[in-house]
Amino acid sequence: MASKLLEILMHIIQPLYFLLVSASYIPTTIFHLLIAGDFNTLFSLSLFKDAWFANFWGRVGPEAREMCAPRAGPLIESAHGIVLDIGPGSGEWLKLFDKSKVTRILGVEPNRDHHAALKKRIQEAGLEGIYEIVPVGVEDLGSKWVGEGEVDTVVTIQCLCSVDEPRKMIDELYGYLKEGGIWVLYEHVVAFEHQGMMIKGYQSAIDIVWPHFIGGCSITRDTGKWMREAGNWSKVDLYQPDDEPSYNVLPHVMGTLTK
């Protein structure tokens, strides 16, 4: 009984701990910007948040994503052909792509603070000449980068929680997929019905401050529902990971959808 209560407590305080860890990177971000003389970023709230999150996630991201690799890895390995990799950040997932299956990967990452680390990970993964960094948002892809109905695979791994207009982005990305193309997904989502109102309420309270500390991420988006409603899918295989308990404040939805 004691061990079970401890386990529940750890899940409950996990988001609060993550917020504290993020906050601890504020002083170092300020220091680095002062040393670099980058006062434009220092005195712009939006630019400072980008730099702060890049500093925080550049250190914490690899460990956090390594923990998720057993779930997300097989999904990423299924990517093939022309791939849109949305919000790759500093590129911790790149090593999981199967180079024998992909012909071109467009890494859509508008936060330029991630680009240096992303370029390094491209080299480490042996994806030079295959992986191209796209320094704009999905809304600006246009015909310059890829046309509608030309993409074999869309990859969204813990990124739809962070975009400003997720439903609009989902609709736009659906248009880029060709018939028979797949969308692989692993995302934070709003608490499921079976988790109860207490978890949902606690999650909503945390989400008041969470986006400001975690790069705009929201943990209360109904991404699974929005994905199902995006278009006429020929197959939908979305589910919550089996090892997530009902008291998990940071639940996920994962799987694939086929157009």
C-alpha cells in the first residue's frame, strides 16, 4: 500500500518538478545572453522564452526523449519516402529514422535556437543529404518546400502540444499527405475520461503556467479527437500507452493514421 501511494504521489508531483527544473535555467539563459550582448533577445519576452526553452530542452530533452524512445521509436522507424518531421527541436529523434526507408526528410523547425544542435544530430544520424532543416512554420511551407499530396509520412512527436493553432496545423498537414500516406503520432493530451475529474482539474490548473515554462506546450489538448476529425482516414490506430496509469497527469496518445 505504501509503495502504491508513493507511486501515485510521484506521478502527481512530476509536472511540478518539471516546472522547477525549467525555471532553474532562467538565470543561465540571462547570463549567456548578457555575455553574448544579445540585448534584443534579453528584452523581448517571446525571444527570451525561445532562448530559455532551447537552453532548457537542449540539456533535458535528450534524457526525456530517451525515456520515450521505446514507445516513439517504432513509430518513427515506420516513416518512409518523403517525410515531414514537424518540430524536431534539437533532433534527439533523428537517430531513430530508418535510412533505408526514407528518401527526403524536411525538418520543420521555426525556432532557430535549435538549429545548431539539430545540424549536429543530422550528422550524427548520418542523414546529410537526406534531412533538410526548414526554418519556417507549417503555415509557410507553401510550394517552395513541398506540394500538397506529395508527402508519404508526417511525423509529429510531442510537438502538436506546442503550436499556436493545432487544429489548423493538423488540417494543413493532412493536405500534404498523399493517398495511402501515414501520419505517426506521439503527443501529450488532455486527461482521458476514465481518469476522472480530479486529474482533469489538476491538469487544467497546471496548464495555466505550463506553456510559459515548457516552450508553449499545453497538456490539455484533445489531439486524438482532432486527428480523427481531420479527414477521411482509411485506417486509424490511436491509443494510450498501456503502461500509463489512470493517475498520470501527463497522458499521451500514440499510433498511426493512414489517409
